[in-house]
Amino acid sequence: MLYFDSTEGAKGSFSESVSQDQTQDEGDSKPTTKRSEDISFSQDQIHFREMFYPVDKKSLIHLPTGKAKRFPKIQAVYSRETAEQKRIRVERQNVVKDAFLHAWSGYKKYAWGHDEVRPLSNTPNDPFCGWAATLVDSCKSSRKRMLTGAMDLKDEFTQARQAVSKIDFSQVLPPAGVVPLFETNIRYLGGLLSAYDLSGEKIFLAKAIELTDNILMWAFDTPNRMPMLYFRADEPSYVIDHRAQKSSVLSEMGTFELEFSRLSQITGNMTYFDAIQRITNAIEETAKDLTVPFIWPSIVNAYGCLDDRNCKPPAISLPDTDEDQLLTLGALADSFYEYLLKEYILLEGRSDQYRLLYEGAVTSANKTLLFRPLAPGNPDVLLSGKLSIQAEGKQIFSGSVEHLSCFLGGMYGLGAKVLDRPQDLDIAIKLTQGCVWAYGTTRTGIMPEDLTLARCSSRLQCEWPGYLPFQREVDDRVYRGETLPNRFDTVHDSGVVIQGHRIEENEDRQRRVFRDKMRGRMEVDRQEEDQEIRRNSLKKRDARVIPGPLDTLETKLEEKEPEPDQDRSHRFPYEPNEIPDYYVKMDASRYILRPEALESVFIMWRITGDRTWQDKGWQMIKSILKYTTTPTAHAAIENVMDPNTRQVDIFGLRRR
């Protein structure tokens, strides 16, 4: 077994042992396996050393075998599209295409070969090791859209392929130094494998193997085979403490299955699958000690044994009983649950382990984390909150809703179809509609990054009383002349604490642990670092609305689809920068170009065939393009409550 060293020549590769030649007909749904010797790449760019903690070949965990399960049909049977419906769809489609090409052109002009372009200052930025994250992650997008006929991007794909072939994954460029394993996996390895699967171009597979053997597998060279989520690949001396972190983020630990399993399927090399399956097994072993069945704390201890080089289980342990725990389906945990379902699908149902873990998680989440918001109009929707488990055993629920958690609608919908759980489709629809509703609660028509809402005491019957439950108590205390607590200190709903400083402090503490302690010299908060650039850029231009193809299309569709009032103030009696009276708190007012809500809306359309989802998604896209478009690309915005909000020098194309 080998590991990376930038000072020595090539000695071998994980893929050397691959000698299988398994190919399938083009129309076969089974994975295609190719011979690694058919793949050529520069030996000058690959450097290895022997690993400290190799896995004995006899103990390698192999991909599950057996007969594949036949999954139910996922996509709906659509009603015939009228000529008018097609005209509107194609015109909307062209707007999305133009928006993609607009950002792609800005990236090519100002940051080609870099991770991303800053959309206000028109300068390159390299927060992800400097291997051209936008370029790699967009290869699958341009190829997919070209194959589906949605976009004619042949030239763009060819240019991207040529550029990818020149990436040197043996070099970790400043300012990163530290390799973020999670980001590198989903952006680079995921992008390369998707581009390979969609195009069949061998260069993408070659680069995927080069990246994994050079960089990613290095992170798993620990006594307990649990990965270091952040590590310095350019400092061999780091092996002095070559171990996984004591405070490891659940979502980052559990988001490797798809990419590593697919690479094993393609190459026949079980080393990759072995690496991720050990994580799943270790996490599953802790299930018996969970407070809420199948809902793991957002932070786990993956450090393992302290001194024994032949480290034995437990490879992963839960926080100590004297530590607070945060349970959530949002940030710090999200993709762990998402990947359970998708891994079950990728393995074609050959491993019930992933199905059982997923079903257990959503069953518990339905009871403990999902809630109906208390708001005017009594919206019959669902959102996902958080549960803090205090050291003394007390459980505190918070209606803290993250934009990131809007992926849940799509996840529940996919699971409902694949696993034949019709009750979950109803939940999926309400979760997706919940995010659509949240988009409509702001003056810009865009959901904030993080907000807190009150929880209805019942999902079936919920009447808005005209004020938040705690407001009457506040009014009474004002009348009595008492000193008021902060509005957001403690909120009671039918005797249940739904928000308090302790859960907020607990979450903040856990975020600080994994961000500050592990990322080192990485750019942790680019928004703060770019403030001066942003201020200088915003002095030169009005960054709110950039005329473009969207304006032309809105004019064309005016007769068939009336344009919503540009002045939304009649819907919002509060002043700009104020929050609605049914918001308990707006924890983060920004919008950083997150795609999760749109993804779920798209999945709902595909699963249900209900065309109203197309209209809902279109309204969201119009709002997003209106406030984020810049002359170069698309930028984040500071405050979704302010129609005059300023843009932020943060780019968003890689996940579009």
C-alpha cells in the first residue's frame, strides 16, 4: 500500500492490481468496468511512498454481490404538453442556459484554471486546493446538458476536457495547503467520475484514479482507517499524528460512499470501497448508544486508539455523556443521510445495511425534527429543525431552519419511490412546499440562509393567533415595567422550549471546533476576507439588477403569466431589514447561491408530474437571477429582506 510524497518518484498505484476487463453493452444499466492499463497518465505527476497502516488484502471489504433488486419506476408519466406549455418551457429553459453560459464565460475570462472567479472584483480565488474546482465540477454539467439536448455545449466540454488533462493532482497550491477531504471528494472526484460516466472519455477516469491514489487515500492511512478530514499533503512530517480528528463532522465522515464505490465498480479495485465501508460499519456500531434512534450527533470522535498501532474498535465513538449533542438533518449532518439512500440505489439494493439505516433515520426524523411552522395563513407545510441533547439529558427543540436542509424534499421523494414508502411522498411534498413558502416570506423572494420559526403544537390543526406564543408574556411584562429578556432568549410553545441560547451556543461551539481547529490556514470565511474588495466594488456600480435575457422573456410571457408586483411591500407591512412578526429570529440573512430548494422542486416535478412545480421553480429562479446577476457571473447577496441588498464577492457556478 502506498501514500503520497512530493519528493519521490512514482513507485506504483492502487490501481496496479486491477486486471479485470468487464464491459457491458451501452444500454445495460450495470456498472461498466474498464482495465486500468488502458488508461495513460503522466508518471511525472504521480508520487508515492509506502503506507504506514496498510490493509491486508485478505481483509479487504468487497462490493456486495448477488442479484440486483428491481426498483419501482421513479419518474412520473406526464400528461401531453400543449404547444403553449412547450413554448413557455423552452423560453424558460433558454434563460437558465444563458445564465449558466454567462457565469461560465466570466469564469473563463477571469479565472480559467482556478477554483472560481470572484464575481464583483473579477479576480480568481482558490479555496479548494487550486485544481480548478469550477472547471472539474462543471464538466458533468456541460456534458449532461449537451447529451440531453438542453444545451449545445460541445465546445465548452472540449475545452474543459483539455484543461482537466493538464491538472497536476500532486501539487497542493497555496493558499489552501490543507486538503479538505469532503470538498475534494464531492467536487473533484465526483465531477471526474460523473464526466466519465456521461462521456466515456478515459482522461476523466485517469484523473479520478490519479487524484484518489495521490491525495484521497492518504487521508485513510490511519491506525483505525478512519479518514483525516483535513490534512496537509505537502508535509510528510504530519504523519507524527496521522489520525482522524476527535471532533469529526458527521456529514464529512459519511459522504464518500458514492464516489469511492463507483470508482471500485469501474476499476474493479476494492481498495476504494473498503475505505468507505469501514466508516459505515463503524458508524452503525454506535447506533445502540444513540439517544434518538438512527439520528447521530453532528460531531463524532473518529480518533480511535491513542497508542496502539494495531488499533481495535471502536473506530468511531459518540460524544461523552457530559457533552451536549446537536441532532439535525441540516448542516454538519445533511449529506450523511442523503448518501445512505443513494448508496443503496448505486449498489442496486445488494446491501440492506444502507436501506435500514436510511429508513430508521427518516422514521425518527419524522417524529423529532420535522415540524409545521406557526405563521399567518396557517401554511400546511413542513420544515426541518434541530434537537439539542443537553449533558443533563434534557432535550431542547429549535425551529431553526437552514436553506441547506431544503434538499430533504428531494431526498424524501426519491426514497418514497425507490423504497415504496408512499407516506414519505406526502412528507416530501410538504417539505419542498415548506421551502417554497419560505422563499415567499421575504421581500426579495429568496429564502435566507438560516431562520428560526415557532412550531405548531399539532401538524393537523394549527391556527395563527396573531402573535407568537411568547409575545403576550412580553407585552404583560412591559405593562408591569419589568426588565425584558432578549426576544430570542427563550420561546415557549405550549410549554415546550423551542429556542434558547444553549442550543445556539452548542451549535456555535461545534461549528468552531471543526472549522477553527481543523481547517488551519484554509479560507474558512471568505465573506469576511473579501469585505474590503466588496466595498470597493460596490462603490462603482449598482449591483442589484443586471438587464439580460430574463427581462426579455418576462415581457414575452406577460400575457400568459402576469408578472408579480415588483413592489412587494403590500405583502410585507414591516420595514426593509426587519423580519416578519412570525419569525422568531433570522440567524443569517444572506443568500449564498444554494441550489437545494430548486433541486427539490425539480425532483418533485419529475416524481409527481404536477406542472405547478415548474411554475414554483420559475418564480424562484427569477428572484435569484434578479438579485444575484453581475456583469461577470452571479454573486451572493447580504440580506434577503432588503430589496436594495448589496451583493457579496462569492461565486456560484460549481453546484448550479
